[in-house]
Amino acid sequence: MVSEHSEFKQDPLRRLFSTLDYLGRVIFGTEQEAHRIAWHAMRAHDRVKGPGYSAHDADLLTWVFATLSEGARDLQERLHGPLDPDLAERYYRQTVSLATLLGAPREAVPEDPAAFRVYWHEQITTLRVSAVARQEAQAILYPRPLVLRLAAPLNRLVTAGLLPEQIRRQYDLPWTPFRERLFRALIASTSLGLRMTPAPIRRLPTRGLVALARRTRWKKYSAPTAKRGHGRVEGAV
């Protein structure tokens, strides 16, 4: 589906900024902004369909939500330690909006963190990476634009380090004891840097980028607010 409908290979920077724009507005924006940008995303998804698939499929929307929610939680815990149960519960219930804003029925999404863990384990253990998926991944791991090529080695290290082992193997991503130590050192140094940086300074780039997006990109999403969806993510963990 991605290979047939996405332009990320031809214009990866535009696709990256579009995704970041969406996530930034949904997570850090107002409720109106979240619903408005989700409406535009759903209209773009109207065109993503073919034999046996649709971007509006509830199972596909739930899987996309799961990768975003789990990926953010996993990185958060690597950098800051495990979330306490109450915060983990609140985080999960907020991130459910990532699926429901795009039209996934609430009943299609795992009910709570415990149900999500079962769902995630089943998905990861049964997921099979196709040859097409491995080929498409090359455009992300070995991008053409110079600015992305410069960061590609770091991107490949972090991508391989964060992927579950069985998925990493299926993508044929190299993983050696040296790369493992390098990845752990990167996580440890990033964690230390974050702990030493005052919270207002840590949050400044995000707030600045959201404010910039409001000034430069808000008119792009000037269509009426959608009625579908059930809320928004109220903030970053």
C-alpha cells in the first residue's frame, strides 16, 4: 500500500515534515487544530485504496497507532526509566486519540495497556516482512537528499536498536556487539543530557516549532473542522 500511494521516496523531506506537522498538531496543538489536521489526513486517505485494502481499514489504523504509541513509550522508558502504572495508563488512553482521530472505531483499539501488550506481542511474533517492505525501507535507511544522507548512519543505528530483534533480522539490519554497545552509549549519553537540561529549555524547540507551524502552515488546513474523532493527545510524556 505504501509503495503504491506514498511519495516518500521521491520527496522524503516533504513526507517527513508532513508527518511531523501532523503529530505536532495532534499532540501539542489545540483540540480544534487536532481535529482539523486529522480531517485533512482522512481526506488524503480517501485515495489510498486498492484490491483488498483501504487506508480507512480499522485494523490498519490500529496498527499504525500501535507503532506510534509503543515507539514513543519505548524510547521514553529507555531515556527516563519505566513509567509508573498510573502514568502509563494515562499515556495510553491519551494516545488512543492517534487512532480514533483518523476514524478507527474505539472498539478496534485495545482497551487498556494490558490488552495492548497482548496485542503488540501477537503482532510482533506473527509479523512477516515482505521483500517489497525491505526494498521500500532502503529509501529511508539510504536516502538520496544530502542532508538526510549525512544523518543516515545514525538513523540506521537507532532504527536497528529500537526495532524488536525478530523484525530487525527480517529487515537484514546488521547488529553486532559493537553496534549494541554504540547504541547503548548513545541512549545513555542522550539520557544524561536530557536530565542535565532544565525542562523549559528541553521543551523550547517543540513549542517553537509548533508556533512556527501555526504561522506558516495553518492556512493549509483551513477546511472546516471534522466531526469524526474522539479527542486528542493532551500532551507529551
